[in-house]
Amino acid sequence: MDKTEKFSPLGERGLQIYHNPRCSKSRQGVEVLENSGKEFKIIKYLDAIPSEKELTEIIKLLNISPIDLVRKNEKIWKENYKGKELSDKEIILAMIQNPKLIERPIIINNNKAVIGRPSENILTII
């Protein structure tokens, strides 16, 4: 069964992980969810890039500012955005245009979300 899906709107989501298979922390997140025995969906966000509305909703669920979801050590950030005065909307659009900038893994369980770094964070919402 393929667990990979696109973002589901609020109220229809259940347990999901925004996953990058090339990231060790993201793979650890999938492992934590698999070990939990719960059903979950994998969203490969580099392929199924969230829309502005979806990413804004994720940020609200995480209860953080958009800048807190940015991977600030990525080359794309350093070369194109670092040191600039950006609005929240501009930061969100930068992440959509360059999804590698989105911190991962993000785990959503209905109306709760965490960034799975460290992977123990995941246990707080499953």
C-alpha cells in the first residue's frame, strides 16, 4: 500500500508526516511512526509541494513563525534570503519556491503538529 499522499485539508488529515527520504532525521520520523503501530500518511513534500494556504495552516498548527520553519543553513537561503527584511508571506513563498528550505520532518496529527527534531518530539502528538 502506498502511504504517499498530498496534503489533506483541516479535519481530514489524521496522522501525517512531511518526509524527505534523503534526510536521516526524516527517515527516523517515519520509523517512530511505524513503530507506533498507528496508520499514517507520508507526504513527500519535495514532490507534493504545499500551497501557500497549506503551508500557512501547517505553520499555525506548529504555533511558530514562518522564519522558524526555514532551514537557514541551506545554500539557497544563505545566497538569496539571509539578511533581508522579509514579511511572513515572503518567507512562506520562498519555502514554496524552494521546498528544500522547509524544516523536516513535520508530523501532523489532526489539529496538532510538531517538527520531529529530535524524533522524540513525535511521541508528544501520537
